[in-house]
Amino acid sequence: MLSRTADHLFWMSRYTERAENTARMLDVNYQTSLLPQSTAVAQVGWKGLLSISELSGAYESKYGDVNARDVMDFMVRDEKNSSSIISCLKNARENARAVRGTLTTEVWETQNQTYLEIFRMLRNGDFERDPSQFFEWVKFRSHLSRGVTVGTMLQDEALYFMRLGTFLERADNTARLVDVKFHAVQSDFYGAASVKDQEYDFYHWSAILRSVSAFEIYRRVYRNVIKPERVAELLILRADMPRSLAASLQEVVSNLAKVTDDQTCETVRRAGKLSADLQYARIDEILATGLHAYLTQFLDRVNELGAHISRDFLVPATA
């Protein structure tokens, strides 16, 4: 496969996944903001959302003070923000259009219709009338895109590069979410907390789980009250949790193995080592050495892996 074709397929999937992840975080923050709380506490949540996406500087230079309305406007409809939902879906569609001949009709039409429909919805005020319904629509379109891709694409290199983009983006986003959200809670993991703190923590951890569709899964797996260390274990180490770091890296390794050759074995080795580290890690050891340090290192390694994938597969070789 030509490097530029692989590049378009890879980034089409990454942008689609990024739009979904942004919608998930915005929806949970919006729902949480409706609970009784002070302005300062609500502002912490919106600042955290900008921090996850590394957009704090860009936002503050344009809007200044952090508030729900401006953050949602910036993260949903601002086309100058390359990580906004509208920008991600536009970029996904442009990458799909560049390789339209490689895609099935269903995959192309799904990407194209999503791009056209979101402009209509924003123009007609659907987002302002019901933000949660709008975010659910974005998530549904991402689910539809993945389902149509798996259900209609030939299982060849094109599909593997699309899957690579999806799961590399998912691993990056989940790591950022866990890192930032754990820092937002001030109560000690194992220390005593007031009743008010406990109530706040319950809603906080519930919001984290709901942002990755893991609330019901947590209840089924652990069958007890929501505890921070269990949340971390589920989202980092449980390979049977679809949006966990372990599950995402397993998919990356699996798809990389199908497109590799003798020149790209170092990239596969890096991915395999990162996946193995997650497979054999223990959450108590991670927490003992520092969750923030662990996730920072993980993000660095994921970024390095993405750079190696780009160098080996996506960037045309120079003569």
C-alpha cells in the first residue's frame, strides 16, 4: 500500500475517534455541571477538560475566563481549534475523500453524511437546545463508522491501518483522561473523608467511568462501591474493558503485526513491550510509585510509538 494512502486511512480513523472522545468528555462535564456545586468546583471540571486536550493556552488566549458556555463552544464548533468536534469530523471526511477509491461506498457515505449533518445541526441550533442529545449523536456516528468499516471493508492493509489509528488515539485519550481526572480529586485514596467529600467523590468517579462507558462494567466486575484504585485498574490494566489502555494496546499490536516486515520490526517490538508492561503490571505497584508519573511515561511511549508508525508506514520514503 502507498504510504500516503495508509496515512489518510490512519488519520481518518484517529480524527473520528478523537471526535467521539471529545463528545464523551464534554457530555460528562455538562451533566456533572448540572449538579449542585459551587462555581469554583464547576470551573475545575472545565479546566480539566481543556488540560486533557492540551488546549488551555489556546482557549485562554481567545476567551480568557473559563466557563461552560465558552468551553463547549470552543470544543464543539470552533473550526480554528483543530481538536474541536467540527474540525475532527471535517478532517476525517477530507482524509476519507482523498482515498475514496480504497473505501467501500458505505464507509465513504457514513463519513460524508456525518460531516454534512453536523453543519446542519449546528446551524439549526440543535446543539444549544440539547447538548447531551448532540453528544450522543456524535458518539453514535463514530460507532456507526467503526461498525460499517469492520462490516464492509476487506480485511487487508487498509482495514489494519484504520484500526491502528482508532486504538492508538483511544489509548492516548484514556491515559490523559485518567491522569487529569485523578488529579482533580483532592481526597486521599486511603484517608478518611467527610460525608460531603465522599458524595463529591462518588459523582466524580461515576463521571469518569461514564465518560468511557464503564459505569455498568465497573459494577459487574467489582460489585462494590466505587473506589479510585479500582477505577484506575479497570481503565488501565483490564484487557476485557474495551477502552482501557491494555485493550487498546493489544489491538495496536495485533494490527501492527499484520502490516509489518523486516524493516519495521523495531516498531512492533516497542508496541509489544508497552502492551506486555500493561499485561503484567499490578495496580498497587503503579499507585505506590505514582500514577501521574506512570501515565506521563505511558503517554511519552505512545507518542514515540506513533512517531515510529508514521516514520515506518505513513511517510513516503525519500530517495
